[in-house]
Amino acid sequence: MAATTLHLHPETKPEWWKEATVYQIYPASFKDSNNDGWGDLNGIKSKLGYLKDLGVDCIWICPFYESPQKDMGYDIADYEKVWSTYGTNKDIFDLISEVHSMGMKILVDLVLCYTSDQNKWFKESRSSTDNPKRDWFMWKKPKGYDKSGKPIPPNNWRSFFGGSSWEYDKKTKEFYFHTFTVEQPDYNWENAECRAAMFENAVGYWLRHGVDGFRIDVGGMYSKVAGLPDAPITNPKDEYQMAGELSQNGPRIHEYHKLMHHYMMSQIDDKRDLLTVGEIGTADDKNQFLYTGADRGELSEMFNCKHMGIGKSPAFKYDMVPFTLKDFKLTLADSFLWVNGTNGWSTAFLENHDQGRSVSRFGNDSTPESRAASGKLLATLLIALTGTLYVYQGQELGCVNCKGWKISDFEDIECRNNYRIISEKYGKDSQEVVDFKKGVDIISRDHSRTPFPWSSEKPYAGFTDGAKPWFKINELFKTGINAADEIKDPNSVLNFWKRALKFRKANKDILIYGYDFEFIDLENLKLFSFTKKYGFKTLFAALNFSDDDLKFTLPEDKSFNFAFGTHSLPKQFDTVLRPWEARLYLAE
């Protein structure tokens, strides 16, 4: 029976990257080592012991490359050079070596959907219409001209950061395409010479210097639908519309990932088993398998962000809409249910540099007690999910969103651009601006980008030794949400995370590789419960997503024993969960 079951689930083949806990670092905000107010590579190196003690197996560092910083380093001007504020190339090479000496792995960000307008390739491309690199980027003539003679963009696609996705270049009298900021022109992946240059500079260089893989930024948007037709109108209030499926999981996307994977394999002679995780965003079950199937030669795994879109209007992300726990359950499960019976692989995450804090979004951050309980509950949920686990800096502390901030306190270009557009169109005191501010308070990317709270030391939480940080700090570091205080508190969220990661490793068969996930009481709007199996083992999880005491029922077909939870050991027959309590039971 067990052998047959395991045979039907080939995803159980062990790999280091399946079992790893990956910790994401946002370098600007992690640790400042030279007192200039910015985090840096040597700051990261100084805290590797903290990460090792936490239970981290692999670190992922967001972009540290040469950049004008129009989008916090995701606008890369030189793939082979470290931005001087973060350090030098020697610093990153030393960091790679130190990570490896401590028995950990390292991923770096691979940003190849777009580049900086200060990249030498784009400067050449925009110099003239007949430049050899003109076709390395997406240039189009105007669709026409309005009554005032202003050129009209080639289509109605909206930039993620507001306004048209097309920027007019007066010198050559054509538009170039940008998915994000006007300073981030998209590459033309149709051009083979462009692809080869990207692979050599951005991929090969770092593989030859020892990285263990890549987090692949916007990995589902390299291939656009031929002809770039107008997008359907999903937001009548806006002149421009999100491209959606016209630019997501496009006709050649899997071909491009196969080409890139083949190139990666050609660059390593030590037979490293690379981890490549693609930020795909959303994909149906078929495409999730095509991206990650073990025999496909594309990606190791992908981020499906469907659950991170919960509560956001499809028309405009900052328009918040109601959602239920059932909605959350189903969108989260979209990341891993498809894996069952396939040799694809999934990821488990609730935070990253593009999201608000998970405790504030999915838990209760209104009191210190509920905040800590929520942080532990969400940690328990994550360790119980099949797939590679990703933890974002500060998540292990139970960090929450910033409170009482004004719009002017936010740094993120996405927030600032959209605020400017909305306030100019409707007025600064309009209901539209009020609604936008409500969305910012919940989901702004800046909530997760504030400097890391290393201690309660004023004024800058141990992030820097006196220099004013590049970005405002979340003042809640003074209330105990900081690493130094939580290390000393055995009941802290941090110390709970350490225990949770040890439990996950000790029970990796069912927690990491488990299959046959089934919801229990899916319709319950307070209880998140499920079972999953591995061989003869069964896991039962019960998580109370509410401020109330909540009764649950253990499945009767097996004899379950309490194995792990957020609160003190329950009595043998206690089936009442306290507010924000989570329990894991095992049966064999």
C-alpha cells in the first residue's frame, strides 16, 4: 500500500532545495555596516550567524547591482557590478564564500524582463532607429496623434506603476515599452542576440562566481501576445488597462525558460544542483506544471501569488474588497494542490518585498497578544504546507504594518505614482484618495521594506550606528518587536519560528513532501483545518483564524496525537482552540 502510494507521487524525490528554508533579504534595509544609513553586503555577512541559528538553509538577496535606484535596484544598469552603496564585487564574492563555509546556499535576483534606461544597451538602442541594438527593446511608432498633436501610445496597456506602459522618445519619435517605471524599458526576448547577451552578463557571470541559483523576477512576462492588441477594459475609470493574459504566460514563455535553463547548465562544471524559483505571479494548473515539471528543463519551482492578491480589486490593486477565510484557503491551495501526482514542485510563502506584513493582512495586529499569536499561527500554517518554505526578513519577528503613516512617509514609486495620478484626477480630498490611502495602509510594499529592527535601541533599532536610515523605521521596535528582545524571550515569535523550523526538518517526510491534501470543514469561516499524507503517516492541522475560542473535531478514522502547536500542550481530549491558536496532530 505505502509503496504504491509513494510511486504515484514522484515529487517525493528528495532535493536540497525542496527541503530548504529560504530567507529573503532586502539589502537596503537589513543591516548597515558602515554607518551611512543603508544596509549593505557586509551587514548581511555580519548577521549570517543569526540566520544560521534561526534555521535558515539558503539566503536570497534582492538586487545589489549597479543601479540608479528608480525602483530600489530592480532597474539594473550593470549586471556584473555591485552598487557602491552596498559594497564592492569583492564583498559579494566574500559573502558567497562565507555563506558556503557555514553550510548554507545563496540565491541572487535575476531581473531580465526589463533593465534600467541607464544600461549601456538601452542607451545604444535609443540613439537611433537603425542602431544594431534597436530591436533589443520594444519600440513602436505612435498609433496616431490627438487633436493637439500629441502622439498616441501603440496600445492601451497600463504600467503596473500607473499611466501608459509606453514612453515617447522625442529624438527617434517612437515609443518604448515598460511594464513598470518609465526608467525600466522591457527587453525584446524575441531577439536572439539580446537573449545571449543577457544570459552571459546576468546569468553566467554569477554562476561562475558560485551562486546556487536565482530568484527569477517577473518570470512569466517575457513573452507577449503577437501584435500587442489593446487589453479588455477592466477598469472604466482608467484610460489605460492592465494587459493581463496578453503579457502573462505568453506563447513563447516556456521556450525562453528552457533556453535559459540550458544556458545555466552549460556554465557550471561542478554539477551544482541549482535552485531556480520563478516569480510567475499567476498560472493555471497546466502552466504551473509546465514551468516546474522535473523533466521539463525550465524552473525548479515557482511563486504563485494568487493568495497574495486576496482582498485586492482586479480593477485596481489598492481598491480593497472583502474576503473570507474560505477565499484565503482556496487561493493559498492553488499554489500546491496541482502538484499531487506530478513531478512538479511548489513553494510556501506569505511575505516578500512586494507585500504588506502577513500578520496585519491575515492575522490580528491590534494587541501585542494577538499579534504574537497570529505570527505563530501563520508560521505553523507555513511549515505544514508541502513545498519549499520562504521566509522574508522580519517575518520571523512577527513584524506588522506601519501605523499612522501619511502618504508622504511612503517611499515606494508604485505608491507615489498612483497617488499623484489619483490626486490630480480627483483631488487630494476626494473619496478616491481616501480609498487609496486605506489600500496603502494594508498592502503597500513599504510595510515590508522598513529597516530591520535588531534591537530596542533608539533612535534606529540597531540597524545603523547613528546615521539616519534611508527610510523611516517602524516605531514598533520600541515595543519589543526586535531581534534582541525576542532572542531573550522564550515565548517570542522569533523563538517559536526556531522551534517550528526544527519541527519541520524533523518531520520533513510529511511536512515537506506530504501529498493528498484535503480540506476539513472548508466552509468554516474561522477554522482552517486539513489533512495530508505520506506513506502510512497522516497530518491533521487545526488553525483558529479568529478572536474567539473555537471547537474543532479530530478525524475519527485514525488515532491522532498532538505533535506541535502555538500554545502550551493541550489536555488529551481538549478540542477547543484558543484565539489564534494552531495545532498539528500526527497519526501513523
